[in-house]
Amino acid sequence: MGFMTMGPLGALAGFAIGSLFDKAADAQEGYAPEENVYMGQRNSFLFSMLVMSSYIIRADGRIMHSEMEYVRQFLRMNFGEASVEEGERILLNLFEQRKQMERTDPMAFKYTIRDCGAQIAANLSYEQRLQLLDFLVKIAQVDGHVCAAEIDALKEVAAYMQLNMQDVDSLLSLGGDSLDEAYKVLEISPSATDEEVRIAYRKLVLKHHPDKVAALGEDIRKASEEKMQAINEAKERIFKARGMK
């Protein structure tokens, strides 16, 4: 199962993992070795997302139905209906593990998430980690409001995965309709020159290009394409306001 079997992620997988990944592996029976490696990468990415999702969902002290449903929909689209119950079981086990760990040390689960982030950073590319962060941001946004505790948790996780704080602000601003949000998406200030705007956009395209996450599966690539479309919309808003072409 790739890097997921090692370190803190492996320890969490030991009690949380189940037939969700077995089903995915069964679906690949008879495939070439390199395709099985692909499934290992994909499953490791998915489990990393579930672990980090458990931290974001509980950031405000509540488990929101809308947040859990977002995860269910992701599993349904990517692994089929049969995987939804198993994925939810994994999340509930992670919530319970957090509760048990925090009985003896309130910081224990946070330290585990920190160590998981370091493991993820060592095994996923920057672009793949950005896509994982985008998923976590969408979980926080799904109920229509991102509270301060959720923003703090997102920035913690981003730091643990060795991403920049600007990445969090940029992804949180995606889909917004204001010019100020568009500048945040491009990670620049309104005082930037036209050339700086163009340079920032080119950098963002390279960082978020869907081809950079294609190895994780077509569905992950599609999610990246949707993110890229939102980035393009932010760029067009700035270009229009400045009269740029």
C-alpha cells in the first residue's frame, strides 16, 4: 500500500483500514505491476486525505453532517457506493482514536497529525499535497462558513505538510466573486504591477496543473481541472479590472 504502511499513517491504518482498499485492490487483480503501484499511490493518497479530514472536521469541536456528506460523495464518485460505509467507518474510528489519545494527553492527536504531515510531505509531491489541501479546504467550506478554528487547523495541516500559508489563503479564496479574493488566489497584492500579475499567474498554473496529479487517477485530475478553472476565472477578473489582455 505504498508509504501508508509506514510511520504514523501506518499506525493509524492498523486500526482504521478495512475493505475500502481491499475492494480497490480486487478491482486491479490481473493488472500489470506498474498499475498495482498506481493503486498503492492512489490508496495512500486517499487514506492521507481521510486522516487529515478527521482533523479538519473536528476542528470546531463538532462533526457536521454536511462535512461528512462531502466525504461520502467523494468516496461514492471515486470508489463506488460500496466504499461509502467503509470510508465513514474509517473516519469514525479516527474520531474515536483521537478521543482516546486526548484522554491522556490533549496534544497527542495533534502531534500524530503533525507526524503524519511530515510523512505525507516526504512521500507526495508538492502538487499532490496541494490537491490534498484543496480537498480539506472544500470540507471546511461545505457548510457555507469557515470559522477561525477551521482556518487555524488548515494552516496547521499545511505547515505539517510543508506547504505555504499563502496556499491556504489562495485556496480559501477560490470561487469568490470579488477582486480582492482574485488577488488572494494569485497570491499577490492589488499593488502588484501588470507584469507581476502575469508572472504570478504563470507560477500558479505550473503549481496547480492537472497533469501534476494525473498519477493519482482521473477523478483526482478532474478535481484539479476544476481548481484550475477557478484560478483562470480569478485571473480573468484581475485582467478585466486592469484592462489587460
